[in-house]
Amino acid sequence: MLSSIIDSALAQTAKFFSSRKMPVVANMSFRTVTTPVGTVRLYDSAPNDRSKPCVVFVPDGPNVIEHHAAVFSLLTPHVRVVCFDMPGFGFSLPRATYGHSLNQGAAAVIAVLDALSIAKTWLAFSCGNGFYAMRTAQLAPDRVAGLFLTQTPALRVMAPWTQRILPRALRTPVLGQILVWLTRKKLSHGWYQVALPRGADASSYQTTANNALTAGGSFCLASITQGLAREIDTPMSGIGVPCTLLWGEKDHSHKHTDPASLLNDIPHAEIIRFADCGHFSDLEQPARYCELLLARVGGTKPA
């Protein structure tokens, strides 16, 4: 697909010509893993440690792994934390054949689990990435202990959300990829103003995202939007693992989205509303988020 080829080429170009590096975050080191859909960058708090439950995170672009440093500092004493940028976001480069389909996204997740010898894990994904977590639970239920989702409604209700949030040009193959790449810093900056509660200080989010983009990071917004749009009629039922959905009620991008729509696909899902949060419950209220996550994952608990 031409749009995928363009995205891959632009991502490679941005990385090649960047002379900047991301600021170092204390106690965080990274490695890369090759997957069928691209090379992903990841953080692993306790490589080869099987004594604790494992939770795998994926940042919700334009967020990158570094955005989650405070969250991970609360979790790592109690669980093994793995976090990787999905191909096309952060510093994970998409292959020219990566079209952001559900199966391709799930393949990336499973490849990371295989590379790190993780037999079973919780998946803590958000928004569009949550559908890749759900697809992984469908395709490899023996590898998924549970889902801990944020701002992920039913897939079918994402079509009207996308139409409200993104201009038609960005939803158009090829044109959208080029426009997003040319305006990626502006789009990233503006997204936080929409996604966070009115009046919230977005500067720390914006600075970290801008640092990533300046250092050659990717933000393939058009491609994930178009890829998931092609999956809108894909059945997402049959998921039997435990599932919790956190929903920030001050996320103005999802003002007209019904989180309960997820129950059509996962009837047993637990929905917890954060009345004071926007799009990023984990980053906005890390202590509360971690308490809820640890209560469901098990393992050692904070004192």
C-alpha cells in the first residue's frame, strides 16, 4: 500500500537526519526488538524476572515511553513493567508493509512477548492501541492475563469520533501521511490542548513529545486512523480475560463517546470513570491509576 510505504520512508528520513537525542531519564534504559511489522524500542524494568506479574504498556501517541516515567516508578517495585512504542510512533520504525491493521498490531505485541520470553501478561493499552490489545486477547488468549484499558470504547464508535476530530484530508490515504509528517509538531502540540481537561497545564506533555519528534521520533496519526477505519466491522467479541476500562470524563475529544459501548464486545468489562481526568488517566492521576492496576494484577502491593 502506497500510504504505508510513504510513512515508512518518512519515518526513516526523520530518524536519519535528526542530530538530536532524547534527554536521558533516570533509571530507564532501552533496547530494540525486531517484529514482523517493524523494529520497536522498549523499556523492560526487570529482564528475565519471572517472580512478579508482568504488565505491558504501549504509549498513546504522541506520548512516548518517557512520558510514563512517574507511573513506572510507582509500579516497578511490585510488577515487571514492559513498555514499547508501537511501530509508527515514538522511536519504533514501521516497515513499508505495516498498515496498522488489528492483526499486524497484535503481531507486534506477540513478537515483543516472544522476544522477552513473557509467557503471560496484562496489557495496559489506551485509545486506539486498546484494539490491538483486544485483538491479541482474541488471537492468543493464553498469553493475556487481562486487559487494563484507558479511553477505549467499542471499535465501531471510533468512526464518528475520527470524523469529529480529524479533518478529511488527514483521513485520506497518502495525502494524510504527508500532511501529518509536515505538521507533526503542531498536531502533537494541539492534541494535548484537546485531550486534557480545560485549563490543565499541558507543557510537560508537549515538551516531552516535542523532544521525541525533534530527535527523529514518529507520529503516524494518519496511518493508524486509516488502518483502524478499515477494521470497523471486524468482530471484537469472544474475549474472556478480565477487562477494566478507565474513562476520563474531561477528555473533550471523547465528549460524545459512550464508554459503555465496550460492553457490546466485552460484556463483563468493568468501567471506572475518572471525573477529573482527560484522555490520560495514567499520566494525570498516576497514584490512583497504579492502585487500581495493582489491585487487579496481583503480586506485591504497595505498603
